[in-house]
Amino acid sequence: MSLAEEMDTVTAASAGTVDRHATTETFESTDPASGAVVGVFPVHDAAAVRETVERARPAASRWGLLGYDGRKQRLAAYRGYLARRMHELADLVHRENGKPHADAILEITLAIDHLAWAANHARKVLGPRKVHAGMLAANHAAYLEYQPMGVVGVIGPWNYPVFTPMGSIAYALSAGNAVVFKPSEHTPAIGAWLAAAWRAAVPDAADAFQVVTGFGDTGSALCRAGVDKLAFTGSAPTGRKVMAACAENLVPVLMELGGKDAMIVDDDADVAAAADAAVWGAMSNAGQTCIGIERVYATEKVYDAFVAEVQKKVEGLRPGSDDEAAYGPMTMASQADVVQRHLDDAAAKGGRTLAGGTIENGFIAPTVLVDVPETSDAVREETFGPTLTIAKVRDAEQALELTNDSAHGLGGSVYSKSKDRAMDLARRMRSGMTSINSVLTFASVPSLPFGGVGNSGFGRIHGEDGLKEFTRAKAITRQRVPLPVNLMSFGRPAQAADALARVMGLVHGRHR
């Protein structure tokens, strides 16, 4: 099937839930570089969203009854479909999101890898198992299993419109849930394509993964439509609104919010490698990466060399929409205003621009700032653009102190040749994830959990924690044999409690 035919399919699939309602409002998705229309999509109203969730409810039951092996087989068919059409999807990502085709391929590859891991490990992580019953219940067998929640709502972002939502979608499906996905209003075609691909690859469980499109009101409606959990990726202010909406019906939430990730460059770091990683972490995807590097703290010993290496690296970078461009435009045009505000504030407070600092037609030049005070917006707030601040510090301890002095705590990076030193700094970094002598690597490891602390959110996708995030722990005990004395009965002997206290003293009283 050609891309044009695929887009006709996904547009029809996206409109499918609206046919039963009077909703006729639509909106256009456009290429952020050229403004060309990528597709036209319905604005799903509250009634359409609720109907979609209600249709997902019996689908979730049927999907759950397939068991781990049945779901694994169908998820394999889905990822095979995605893998065979990778270039078509990457072309759509390039057109609707703006990132280079090669970067889109990398994003899709990561999503497929996570999809495979989740499906292949679900039984081992979530399946029923016996656990130790303990002293008081020694005559009982104890069992633990993780049961699906039912219908999971997913509200996805526009910056990584395949990889990021798939971190919730793949794990929720693998755990036995149905999913209703609301993609960003800036990337609805990609979300609809993913849902249409599911219907093509898994026709006997088509309603286990559905999509609704629209703006904030559609997302708000999803929170209130009866989902059993809501996974959200976006900014902290929007996350608070999502939480408030979900709180009305006590719907549990998973929040993957923004970051202000830092890199620490220690005295013994490989400066050239650190500079290369910092530039990639800061500039790739036009800096629109929640786990991108936005701040660097380099020690006095390596600061000058590091800054020089960074300047060399950014000299060859150019934004654009052509095949030779290093990265594309701002997917959301208004984000350029945030970047400009941060640049202006940094300059007003004494910061110097060593490279870039220009914004033309939605394309932001790779920008390197130094001497920026820690009170500047460029240091305190998430910029989400191709900018990097570099600060000189006394040593790695001061770097760690400044790194941790942030409301955010998503990811981070440490560069040091000393394994022990690097591990110590990584452990003490106030973040959910840290890479040593690399950037962003933790996101590519399917067995590692992904999430942050503070204003960067809570809950985890990916890995065992990501599978458990979309389940309810179920505890079961079964009496194997009755005891002569039942301590949990009004008929127990009067002396039973004293006898129990003596036993506990013998077993545990010796430990101080």
C-alpha cells in the first residue's frame, strides 16, 4: 500500500467514531516547514470519546482472554507491520513532525524494540506466582498476579509521536488492556496511522487499540470518559489540568512531564566525546526532547577545552527541511517564542552567545550560551529548543549541587573515565534516569524504567515497572490445612496471644 493510500485509510479510521454523532468539526494537520496540509481530522467531542471508550470495554475483555501467548502473537504481527512499512511511517513523521527522515527511522526502531520487549516479557513479569506466606499464615499458600486494569487512555506528545506514546501503548496492550489514544493536535496523522496499522495487522482485536483526535477538550473528555487509567506526556502545567480532570472520578494517572536535563563533565572526562554527546543531546530533533541536554556543568580543568569542542561541533549544523539538514523546524510554532524569551532573558542577565541565537521562519540556529546566571529562565525553565548553556564549576560536587537545584528531575548525563566516580555521581543525581559517558541511552534500553521526579512527573513506562504500571496487583491466599488454634477468631483461647508474643520474642527479639 502506498503512503497516499495509507493516509486515506488512516483518515477514514480516525473519522470512524464520529459517524454515530453529530460532530462535524474538523481541523487540519500541516507540515511545520512548508505549511502544506498533511491531513484533515475530526474533532472528537465528549460523546464520541465516551462511545470510543465504551466500545473498548468489551474489546478489553476479549483481549485479556487471549492470554499472554495470544497477545504476544498479535503484537508480533503488529510490530512486523510497522517494520515492513517503516519508511512510509518515517516519511509521514518527517512531513507532520518536521524531523529528518533518518531521525524518524531511529525513533520508529526504538518503538518497535520496546513493543517486542513488552510482549515477550509480559508473562514473566505479570504472570501468577507463589510467594512466601510468612509465620502467621504458614498454613496458607499465597499467590500474586498482576491483572489488567481494563481501558487505558493515552494522551501523547508531538515531539516523538511514535516512540513516546508507544511506551504506554505497547506496555498497556501487553499487560492485557485496551487502549484509546489521543495524539497531539500537531501530529494526528501519525496517531491515526498507528491505529489503522493495528486494525490491518490485528483485525480480530481491532477495537483493542483506537484513536480519537482533537484539541485540549478531546483530551479532557478522555479523562472523564470512564478510562481505568490515563497516561499523559506533556508539560507540567497541562499535566496538572489532566490530573484535576482525572481526580473527579479517581482515575489513576501516569505523568511523564518535562525536563531540564544536565550533563556533568568531570576533570577526567573525554572532552571531545562529551562535547559531541552534548551537542547531539541538545540539538537533535531541534532540541524538542524532554530528556535532551539543556545545561552543562564543566569543571575548571576541562571547561575551556569543552567549550571549544562544542563550538566546533555546532559549526557544521544547519536546520532545515531538506535531506542535508541536521534537524528540522519547531513542530509547534509557538515554541519558538519560548526559546526567544529564554535567549533574551539570558542576554539581559549577562549571558553571552557563542553560536547561533537566531530564529528565522521557524528554524532556530544551534545556540550555545555561556556565563548565564543560574537564575535565568534559560537555566531554570525547560527551553525545548536547540540551545545549550555551559557553566564553569569548581568541581563535580558543585556541578552535582547545581544539577540537583532544579524543580525538574527527568534524565541526565555524567562524563568521567572513573567508573566508581561516575556511578556515584549518577546515583546522587536527582533524576529518574542517568547515562554515563553517553546521552539518552537509558531510553533505548527496553528493560529499564523511564520516568522522572518532581516537576518531571511520576510513574514509569518501559521495563518491568512499565508493565506493572498498567495492572492491578492481585493477592490471593488459600488455606492448605487448618491450625489447631485459629488466631483470627473470637473463639481463640485467652492464652493464645501471650503464646504468640513469646514465639515472636524467641524469633525476633534477639536482633538489635
